[in-house]
Amino acid sequence: MSKPIVAVTRRLPAPTEAKMTELFEVRLNPQDLELTAEQIITICEDVQILVPTVTDKIDAKLIGNLPPSVRMIANFGAGVDHIDVDAATARSVVVTNTPGVLTEDTADLAFALLLTVTRRMGEGARIVRGGKWKGWTPTFMMGHRVTGKQLGIIGMGRIGQALAKRARGLDMQIHYHNRNRIDEKMERVLEATYWQSLDNMLAHIDFLSINCPKTPETYHLLNADRLKLLKPQAIIVNTARGDIIDEKALIESLKTGAIAGAGLDVYENEPKIDQNLIGLENVVLLPHLGSATYESRQEMGDKVVTNIMDFTTGRLSADFIIK
């Protein structure tokens, strides 16, 4: 039986590429350069499976121009907001992703951002590296205590629940807004309070973490009006997708002191970052590191290989969309 032909759009972890090379006929991207839509279409000639990443916009136009040989899009990553799943479904192209593998690592990063902003560690590191530290004083670089504070979570899926477990370790009080209320047993374990109204929750909390998926309904979910509902001492953390927050409204709130700070791993127009954000001292900015651990990326690769094997051996049905 001939090996399936697989096209990969970006450089993947070495063990993943090695496994793919062993099992499939693979077209890799050793230069790791971001491909244009035209280049993606070109590398898919005679290919059965396309393996894109979050940096690739697999929209309806691209999908419509893919060679008819392409029967599967096996995404390297948990999110599929960069893929037009409806357009793929219309062409009977199977779409899979890699959920669950980045839960703990993204929750770790979200909590790290929360602590870093609250205790002003980013500012402190810049002062030390810039040779501007003159020694300890009673009022220097004062931040706030995290223990016992109110944490609001938008999106109580795997990552939101993992973050809540970490926060409970510091006796933080958990509040959440979700499309659906979570299981009552898990709610009791986390001692979490469900808020059907996001607006009502925002007025109550000290910290807000964005952990929901990007959908048409969550675009600018946190807009200027909702930002005004937060306390002046509130801190926002976003490790989900950049445009869930209206970035211009966020910048204005941070500039005017309407909120105390933000920790961001994602941006509305990434990799471009608004210069107004870069100039703010009360913001910690990271380069989309949510899943950037060896363990998480390797598990992503393993899941992609498993998805391809399941599809090519018939264990994954032709009408399957998103795992």
C-alpha cells in the first residue's frame, strides 16, 4: 500500500518530522518560511493531506483552489479559527485538530502572566537590566496580593478549569462566564460561581482571564463598554486569541488607568503589535508562548500523526470534522 502524500506548511519539532518521514511521503518546509496562499496550493499538488499551523489562513478561497487530491486538513494546533471549516465540509475535506495537549502549559502561562503583571515583575526586570535600581526602599515597586482575590474566567473549558485549579491553590475565589454551565461536580471542586451575565461578573472581579475560543460571537467580546465595568485595580490576562479583546479600547483603558494592567500572549493583528501597547509599562507582552513547551509541541505532533493514520486506515470516517 502506497504511503499517503503529506504537505507541511511550517517546520515542526524534529521527532514529529522524523515520524512523518517514516510513515508518509512528506513535503516539508525546512526554511520555516511562512507560505502564501499560492505557495500552499502549489505544494499540495498530488497531496492527500495538508498539515497547516495557526500562521496559515486556510480560508474558503484557498480551500476552493486546493487540488482535488486533498482530502484532509490535519491542523497542527488546537484552534481552527484560521480554517474555514464550513468550506472544507462543503468539499468533503476532513478537518482535525489537536485538543487537550496544551491545556496545562497554557494554564501555567496564564497564571504566570497574572502574577507577573500583579507583582510588576516585568517592570522590575527592566529596571535591573537597565542599571537603574538604587536599592530597596519601603515604597518601591509595590504591587498587589493575589491570594484571596476574585478571579473571573471567560471560557471554562479545559484551560479555564486548569487555571481555576491553580488559582484555588492561592485561595483565589473563582467566577466564570461560559456558553454553558459546567458540570455541578466540577463546579463544587473548583468552588466556582457561574455568572450567566458577563457584564455582572466583570463588575465583581479583581482579575480576568480570557480562555474562550475565537468565534464570530466572541469577536471583541471584551469591548470598550465592558472594559468600563471592571474595577480600576483589575488586571486582564489573554492567552486565547487577540481579537476577543478590542485592542484599541484596551490600550485606552490602560493609558488612562481605567484598569491597572494586562498580560498578553496574543494580539489582534499578530505578529504585528500596536506600538501603543509596547510603550506601556503596565503591560507584559509575550510572543504567543501558550503551547511553547517541548512536551506540548511533541504531543501536538503525535496527535497530528495519529489523526492522519486514523484517516488513511479508515478508522476516522469521511464525515468527521474536528476532534
